[in-house]
Amino acid sequence: MTGKTVFLIGPGFIGLEVLAELLKDGYQVTTLVRRQEAAIDLKKLGVETVLGSLADLDTISTTSASSDIVIHTATADDQPSAEAVLEGITKRAAAGKSTIYIHTSGCSKIVDQSHGAYRSEKIYEDDKPEDIDALPDSAFHRSIDLAILKSRKALGTKAKISIVLPPLIYGVGKASGRLSVQIPTMVTFAIKHGYAGYVGAGNSVWSHVHVTDLARGYLTILHWMEQASGEKVLENPYFFIENGEEHSWKACAGEIGKALHKVGKIQDPTPRGIPEDLYGDVFGEWSMTIVGENSRSRANRLRALGWKPVEKPSLESLHEDEIPALLLKEG
């Protein structure tokens, strides 16, 4: 048992996998939950809960101030909740107590403007933070990350703060049974419209990671932050977590087409481009950013700490896990 207290914000697809790893390692975890039913289920696992949402900033700030570790996995796009965490960490620092904070950003931040026309040669590496810092302030998730970096600088060694940037996450959560968003949305689109589609020209690629490998990555980062000095943590705020796989959006659509054709859900497995007037059935105005551009990353820092992916590859998981789960859901 570590005896250390963790405040986990967002016990969802990522968060429940991280929670399972935290409990294995003996951490005392408190989570923010919106529903009493969810609180009852979590309490059965030995998890403390506080009822509330991301809008309950006083609750988030107060609980952060009383926790040794805060991990935010709810969303990369809610700045008030992240700032409430930082407020609690600042209060804790004023009392002479240090906090570890791991914030979840995302690799939409490093997308280009290829619109799927080509596979980019640009690869972002987490041991080269200057490339990430050079991103425009208008980049996806960037405004929140900048607010965190500002507080990180002000707090100095009084807190240890890192930002995790997951790529395309796949797999069925072992702890939750839940699915991710990007590829499952493409599957749902294919079932609805009768063909496997891709946004833009389909040639752009994203890095991938299985959600359980991702969760283990969070724990590897946490353990490093616990033993590293405050000065060492301040050297670089960023961690990528990817498994070495990269697939074009057209290739992903092709695999979706094969799988759905095999079970009789679509007549033609051949993938084709999605017209813009149907983007509302993918990710609306954000469709190109989320499932159309390039986003290539390398988790050099994490691998140097000994982490390595062990879960099944992305396309194998698509055929064996995600599509069967979605078909079951569809009935």
C-alpha cells in the first residue's frame, strides 16, 4: 500500500482503466462522479467518491487541495476544471505540501492541414518539447495546456505537473467495457450509411494506442514523477503514449468495410470518401481535425522509463473486439 491519496477526475473510458491500475498499486482513490449509481459501483471497489460535475469548481479545487495526486482524464477541453485543480494545488503549496498533477491533453493538438492528401513526414517526439511549445496558441487543446504551463512555471518545484497527449485510442476497456470515439464513430457511420467512409482524401495517419496500454503509461509516468526531483520534472512537461502503430484513415475504413461486409451489414466493402454534408454523422465541424489529418507522435520518454505496449494491435482489436461490441449494441 502506498498510502498516497489520488483524486481522479473523469472515471470514464480512460479514467476507469487508470483507476484499475491505481487500485492494483494500492493508492487510495477518490473520484468525481455525476450519478449516485456510479458512486455505489465505485464504492464496491473501495473507491471514495464526491458527487458533482466538471462545473462544480469549488468541489474540484477543495478535493485537489487535499490530495497528494490529481489525475484529470475527463476531457482535454474543459479549462475551468483544470484551473480549479491548479487553484487547489496552489493552496496546497501555500501550506507546504507538494502535489503531483497529470493532465490529459490530446494529439489533436499536433494535427496538420493535409486534409488527408498525404502521409506527413513530421513526427513530434516528447523528448523534444521545443517542437510542441512551438505550436500556435490556436492549436486544439492548446489554450488549456498554456494555462497549465503558466501555473506550472509559477509553482516551480512546489508541484510536479505533467501533460499526457494520447493519440488515437482503441480497444474495449477491460475495466469498463466501454469503447473509444474515433474508429467506433466511423463504424457507426458505415452501418448507418451502408459504406465504410473516410474524411478528406484518407491518406493521413495517426499514431495509435490500446486504452489499457495507455493506462499503464499513466502509472509509469506517475511512478517516475514520485521519485524524480521537482527540478527534473520541470525540464519537460510532455509525455506521448503510443504503441508504434500508424494507420491511414482510408486503411481504417477499409478494415471496417471488410468486417461489416463479412457479417452482412454493408454490400460493398470498398471504402470511399464521406461528403461534407454528412460530416454531422461523424464529428461535425471537427471531422477533418479528428479523423482526417496527420498526427504522428513518439513516446521516447515513456519507453526510456521501461514502458512498452503489450495489448493486441489496433486492426486486430477492431475485428475481434470493437466491431463485435458495436454490433451487439446495434442489435
